[in-house]
Amino acid sequence: MYEYYFTFRSMTQAQRAAGLLQQGGIRATPRRTPRAVSRGGCGNAVAVGAADVYRAAGMLRGALVLFDKCYRVSPQGGAEEVFP
């Protein structure tokens, strides 16, 4: 099963995003950005399930919590950008 990661420039933004999504009923977990999507080392991300990814993106944009990118990560570790 795929997992989706919204990437952020700071841990504060990732935590804010996770809180917003959780209040909206979406299971969201702040995490370190997986290696498959990390550019230049460490990063911050919020993981959400496949069923919630588009609703989560809408909620974040609506609240002006801007994420860098969103990636779909496979169980084998491969990643692809979903939408900017």
C-alpha cells in the first residue's frame, strides 16, 4: 500500500499541517522525509493515507499551510511526485 508524504521546509510547518489535518479527521503523522524523496539530506514531512491525500491537499491549501511537494512512496521505497 502506498503512503503519501507532504514535504515542508521546517518541522514547525509539518507539525502545524499535521495538527490541522488531524482536526479535520485525517490521520496525519509528522515524520522525517524518506530518503527516496529527500533532497540534500534531512527534511520534514507529513504522512497521510491514499484515501485522504487529495482532501488533505485541499485542506492545507485552504488554510494557507503551504507544502513543498507531495510524493507517493511505495512499500519498496520508490517515490514519485503526485502534484506540486
